[in-house]
Amino acid sequence: MKASKEFVTAALSALEHTPNRALGQNFCIDGARLSACVDALGLRGEPIIEIGPGLGGLTELLLQKSDCVRAIEKDAAMADYLRLSLTDPKLSVEQGDALRVKYEEVPQPFSVVGNLPYYITTSLCERVLLARPRVFGCMVQREAADRFFAGPKEDNYGALSVVTQLYYDGRILGTFPEESFYPAPNVQSVFVGLAEKPNAPVEPIEKVFAFVRTCLGMRRKTLKNNVKSIPNGLDALAAIGVDPSARAETLAPQQFLSFYRAVTAPAKESALNPDAVLERLTLDDLQPSQFYISEAKLSEVLRWFDPNDLKNFEPIPVKRIDGAVVMLDGHTRAVAAYGAGLKRVPLIWEPEEWDWEMYRRCVRECILRDVHTPVDLIPRVIPEGEYWEKWDAWCDRMQAEVEAERKS
């Protein structure tokens, strides 16, 4: 069995490899406990993506459950070793970053299983779950697992908690103490099993996730303040019987789903007055579609920007994408206004010549990267050359993804 101390130490010695803690290389050596967790996942033979296979302790167990295991390993030496040591034709090994895998493009049904590095656990789990695997099994540190199961008012309660509990049945399948790994970490780990609910909501998980993130964007503010950017938000709260003075963190997952359904009801949307929405918004309510501005652009704006004369301030263009009001341009003006302590600045609806799908993708990326309000932009003022390099790369990547989808 590869998940044993004897095998792991011998393999590392033969490879002359020192475990890289930065990559979370703590190899499980408790094979019996690991095998029991894999058995409890309820895998049904569908293709499996394995994250962080390392020396193959989990991989050999997954090969018993599926005719197709795709292992994603960031460490090149580990990936080469796995190809040589496990020559099973059912296994394919890719050297790469699990955060860059396009899980949403994997044919359904599929499952994802892995030993997740703590430093990317939340962002990786979000990417995986938004692709709706039938089963998601992951070894994570105990406090990271709490994010799946946290309830209203708890510190770890967030959008990940809400969508997990709405779309998946979850349980902890096993607890792994420090001595279950080599080298031993300074934390306790657990193996979490998430299985898609047979009666999961029909609403797209990525839209519900984005909606909940907007509601929870500023935890210390009331729902009344947080949902001003959501069309018909206040009317929808009244329709489901939620006090707008409550905080979003007090809502249970099912209440968030009811709120989303009330907001997206066709009859409600048709009655919306777009201009009235703009009148209610402040900079706090907007989501930007990219998060770099250049020093040169900011300096130029500050030369003519008069915080006492907003009537001559060029309005910031916004657009509604998937129910949220987003800022596609005007980031420099937003930062200037926010830096001057202003939030009530002129807004206008963006004309339609933007590539809708490209910017929908940009907004989705921002949500995944935890970018929400103009205050997040302020620390990201960078030199002019670096700004255009990052901006062009961002746009090129998004446009290439959109064009590839259109051709497929």
C-alpha cells in the first residue's frame, strides 16, 4: 500500500526529494483510514479528477473505483514519479495547477477527490463546486472543513457554506491526526465527503453563488444596504418575509434560495425601473470587472478631480450582468472618488457595444477572486506599463475563452 510510512519514506529517499511544505506536501500514511473514507464516498465508476496525487497513495484507491482517473499534480518531480510508478492505463497524469483546471468543461457526470493544500482550499473548492461534480471528496484542515458546514451567524459562514448546503449532502468521513501524515503537520485534518443532492435546486449554482456573495459582501451592513445593487431586492425581501434591517449572515441557506427566486421572478424583473436603481446605488454597491489601475491614470484624474464639484465629474458607466450591477470601466474615477471619501457619485448605464459574454466572464472571475467593491481597488495602483500588460492579458484570456466556446 502506497499510503504507508514505509512506502513514503522509501520513495522520497529514492527520489532524493524533500517534501515541499509550500505546496502542502504532507503525505498520508494511514492507508486503512484513507481507504475507508474512499469507500464511504459512494463513487459509481464515473471519471474522477484527483487533485494533488503526490506519491499515489490516494490514486491507487481511486483506480479501484473508476475506469478513468485524471491526476493533477503541481510538482513536476511528483508527476514524473507517478507516471513511472503507476502504469495503469486508466490513469492519466497532468503536471499543472489545480486552480487552472476548467472543471466546468468536464463532461457530466464526474467526481473530484483530493488532498487539498490549505492555502488554496477555499478558492479551489469554489471552482470545483461551481462545476457541479456528482461527488466531491477532499482532505482538508479541520478549520477549512468548517466552512462547508457553518450555519448563520457563525464566523465561517459564507457563500461556500450556503451553496454547499443547498446543493450537496455533506459529512465528515474521517478524522486524521498529525501522525497520519509524513511529515507530520501541526494541524488536524478531516476527510469531507459531499454528494450532490437528488433534489438539488434547479437554479444554476454559479448564479446563486454570485447572488449570495453580493448579499454577504459587507457582513456588518444590513440587507437593506447590501442588496441595493440587486434589482427589486427590497421588494423581494418583503415577499419572503425577511426584515431588511437584518444582516445577511443571519439568513439560512434556504432563505437565500427563496430570496434569489423572488429577485429573479420574471414578473418582478419586468416592473423594474433601471433609472431608479441607479439613484439608489453608491460605490459600495458595485462589483468591478477588473482590479488594476495605473499610477499615471490616477494622477491624471486627481489633477482635475474636484470632490466638491461632482456635477462636472464624468459619470462611471455600469451594466447589469446576471442580476448584479457591475462597473466595467471608470475604475480610476471610482478610486479617486473613494479616496476622497465620496460614495454618491454619478452613474450611467453602459451602452451595449461591450462584448457581453467577455465581461460576464470577467465578472465571474472577480467573484472567484474575492474582488467586490472599489475599496478593494485602492491597494492595486500599479505602474503604467504593468497596468496595460495585466489588463491586455486579462482581456485576451477572457476573449479567447469566449471565442473558443462560440466555435464549439
